[in-house]
Amino acid sequence: MVIKQVTPYLYFNGTCEEALAFYSEALDGSVRESQTYGDAGVDVAQDSNRIIHAQLEVNGHLFMFSDIPNDDDSLNKNHNIYIVLEFENEEQINEVYNIFKEEGQVQMELEKAFWGQTYAKVIDKFGIGWDLSYTHQE
């Protein structure tokens, strides 16, 4: 099995922008991108300024950041850090998804996402959160 990259994904409850600035300064990193729910056209009733996705690069390593939707605290309960695994092919992502979901909790089913990746979000039987991703080749 070949995993192309492992990326920490940190979730916050409305403080993502502040945390992104903090980690950027503390780790001497640079923000590669940042998009709010409002920018993405995602309806978050009370605060469209929350961050839906941001990337921080630190010495060639990526960290991903996001605010949880303010009406969904489920991601913030003991699961504010997920490990992102990017796979080489669909067979690998399917295999790992099926292993992790057994006795685990599927938060997002494995499927092709609107941003062009096959993607799933799973908390495994040990309580570890995983974002599984495969980028389709054009």
C-alpha cells in the first residue's frame, strides 16, 4: 500500500481564523488558501464568515483547517483533529474505508465529492478520526 501524504486536519468552533494566524506565526508557516462558508456558497445560517477550508504550509508540510458549521457540534466533541490520508487509487481508498468503518462511525459516506475527489470521513473503532481522499486523474 502506498500513501502519498498524511495531513493533519484541525477543526475549530468559530475560531479557525484566529487559530490559523496563531499557528502560522508560531510555526513560521504561510497560509496557502483560506475560504469562508460564504465564499463557497454554503449556507451557514448564523455565520458565513466561518472558515470552510484553509491550508497552512510549514516547511513543505501541509496542515488543513476548518470551522465546524455552527449548527453542528458533532465534529468538535473529542474529534477536533483528523488525519487526512491521500491514496494513489480508488481500490486503496475503498479498502481502507471498509476496514475503518467496521466497528467505527461513518460521518461522511465514501463518494465522489463536489471538489473532484473521492472522499469519506470516518471515526475508527479506536476513536481516531480519518479523512480519506483520492484525487481523480484527469
